[in-house]
Amino acid sequence: MKPRAGFLSPYRILDLTDELGFLCGKVLGDLGADVIKVERPGGDPARKIGPFFRNQSDPEKSLYWFGFNNNKRGITLNLESARGRELFARLVARADFLIESFIPGYLDQLDLGYAALSRINPRLVHTSITPFGQSGPYSRFRASDIEIMAMSGCMSLTGDPERAPLRITFPQSYQWTASYASVGTLVAHLHRQRTGEGQQVDVSAQACMLWAFSHAHTFWDLNRHLEKRAGSFMTGRSITGAKMRVFWPCKDGYLNFIIYGGEAGRKTNQALVEWMDSKGMAPEFLKKKEWKSFNIAAVTQEEIDRMEEPISRFFQDVAKKEFFEEVIKREMLGYPVASVEEIFQDPQLEFRKFWQSIDHPELGTSILYPGGFAKFSEGPCKIWRRAPLIGEHNEEIYCGELGMKKEEVENLKKEGVI
């Protein structure tokens, strides 16, 4: 049986993004699109981001690059040269999508902005991914993950209340933004399918990150209540301002559990007390508590603290594996907090064949990758190819597809055009 092609396999995407948009091109590539990563001559600066394969600092061995730029072919091109712009225009004429993350106005200065490119290819979907969008007083500001997290307000809600705001260790804003950009790109594609019209999609990282903590806006809109950092606790569930612990130290790490309200909470809370009682660790007041009438919305901090104290002592003697087994057996709500090592050993991911082994002939080995972001009944979503080496597909695209001669490509390389 012939392998099925991806949903976007007929389409070509030119990817001129930096870290803010890498994942957008990868998501579209997972769906089968022919994504061409366009780098400056010498390679994208992101190739210098670690960690590196076997700790060998090399632009061809960046694991960060491998992770976010697989499912892409790669070429080099200097857009600031006249010949480079000419070649790029020819590529645009054959493309269906362009995704880029340049500061607003940069491509216009090169006569390669949406207005110019749409004249070359009226059906082009041009997705611009920037920190603050294409318009407004901040539009030309540069920002890395820490600035985006700060300016979106996310940092104000991250960390412990008695300490300064925190940035989540691994950059989050890039992946949130690129994910939304891929959705916006596909919505524009649907519009094109219906009308034949291309368009520009303007994606602001600041605006995208507002959705990461959208519940905080609701508290302000309805009650003029300003949510604050709560660390390992959850706020906003009680009108008294009580906060509930979400993460608990256990015998070999941490657990995720919270004192719930409603029907789900009644069952979970009761089951936990029964488990504690089987170990002789449930105090009388918890055993006598009437969970059917327990109202989480009206509970006070004093009540929560009294309940959490014996629960905390109980969890300290429970291992993560035991906790998860009991949660399943007793039909409770709760999960162990998995480490990276435990994620690799997770039987659910293994059963779904989530991990993909991808050959890296240039390294003489294969590397295990997270696979496609979803499973579709009517088509594959997966890693089709490893990330490209610098200019790996120059000859394939310039000669094989644009009809240039090898000698011409070599001359352009010497001239710094590719």
C-alpha cells in the first residue's frame, strides 16, 4: 500500500522566521507541507542555541535547531542583495505561504512586503509573527521571551508571592505564539480555498500570551479583582480569597492534587480520606466531614489550612507510582508530576507510538523525537525529515526547481548571495 501523504502535501511554505516562529513552520510541516527554511548565508543565528549533540558546540549540531526545524528543507539566501531579492521573488511566485518574523517595515524596505509580494502571487498567505504586531506604538520594538512574558503580564502571575516575578525556564512565548500563528495561517488558507484570495496574517506575541492566563482577565472584568502570584497554590476558587495547594512534596518528587468542590471534589476528597484512614493517618475531623455539603466557593483559608496539614504529612510518605495507582483504583483526581526521564518511560506515550526515531546520517546515529502533535484518521501527522544542514538543499531548489546551473549557484555563493 502506498504511504498516505500529509494533508498539506500539495502546498509550499517559505519559512523566514526566527525562534518566535520556528514552531509554526514545523506544525505545518508535520501536516505534510513542503517547508523551505530560508537562512542567511552562513546559517541562522539560532543554530548557535544549545544544547548541542554530545555537547559539541557546532551550528550543525544544535538540538534546539533539530527540535524546531525538522520537516523543513533548507536554503541560504541574502535578501539584502539585488540578486537575492530577485531569486526570492521567483520562490514566492511558486509558494503558497510565507511565514516570517522580521521587524515590521524591514521587508517593505526591500520591496518584499506583503503589498509587493501579493502582486507577484495574489493567492499568497503571508503570516507575520512579531513581538507586538504590525501596528501600534510598540510594533517596531524587539523582544525576546523574557520581555514578551513581562509585557503580556504572564510574569506577574508566575512565581511565589513573596518573591519577584519569574520567567518559566524554557521559553514559552515562542511556542504559544507560533502555535497561534499556525492556526491563523490555516484559517487564511481556508478563506483562500473559498474565495481565491490571499492575505496577510498579523500575529502579535504579546496578544497571544494573553490567552495563556485568560482567566485572570475575567476576575478583573467582573470583580475588579487583580490576581497575583500564588506559587504552588491556586487562587480564585473561593470568594473569601482562600488559596489551595496544587503541588505537594512526596517521597520521590511532587504530586498534583487539589481540594476540589462539586461532585468531582466530593468523590475525590472522600476517597483520599478513606485512603488516609487505611494507613491510620486520617484525623477525626476529616473522617467526619460532610463532603456532600462542602462548598469550595465559601471555604476560608483557616479551613483549607486545617485540611491540608494532615494531607501534606500523608503525601510525604507516598511515592509517585503508588499515588497514581491509588488515584486510578479509587477514581480520584490527581497526577504525579513527571520528570523528563519519566516522560520517556511513560506507557501511554509508548502505546500511542508518540516517539519517533529519526536518522541523522551526518552524525552517524538516530535521535528520538516527539512525534506529530495529533493523530488523524484520514492522514498522517509526523516527522518526515530531520532539520536541514546549512544550505543543504540549495542545489536541489535553485538548480532542480528554478533551473539554474551549478556554476551560477557556485558564483552566487562566492558573491555572498546564497
